[in-house]
Amino acid sequence: MNAKAANSAHAWALGYARLVSGEAAVCPACGHTEIQARFVGDLETRLGYGLLWCPSCSRGGRLSRVNVPEDFEMRAWDDDAALDGVPEIRFPAD
Ligand SMILES: [Zn+2]
């Protein structure tokens, strides 16, 4: 599997599944193990979107509609600082 195929939206969705189940997510592109995440959405319903990224290679994935578990930090839609600290992410082309 080449790097481009590995860095797919599907691979990042799997990474999200691992994160929320308390497992370490591994970057599908470079293998780095400290994947970062930011969740933004409705704090009442916990519905929103997620950004995952690798601090090592800057690749990442976008999860357009997720149910964010209670134990994950989530920022509100209208929070001006919702995306503070999120780097420029290189998303998969697919
Ligand atoms: Zn990486």
C-alpha cells in the first residue's frame, strides 16, 4: 500500500473510531502515534464534526458528522476560538 492510498478518509475514520474507544490512533500516512483531534459542534447534542491530524506529517482527516463522546473536549459552533491551535492539515485527495 503506498502512502497516498494509506492516507485516505477511511483510514482517518478508523483512527477516530480507535481514539473514541480509548486506543491509540496511528497516522495512516507516517505511523506517528500521537494523533491530535478537535471536535466542534453542538455542546448539547454532542453532534458536530471532527478534525484529526498528525503533528508529525501534517496529514489528517475530516469527519463530517460525528457523535462526540462526553469525555472528549468539544468546542461550540459559535466559539471564535473553535479552531485555535489546529494547524494547516493536508487532507486526503479522496
Ligand atoms: Zn503522520
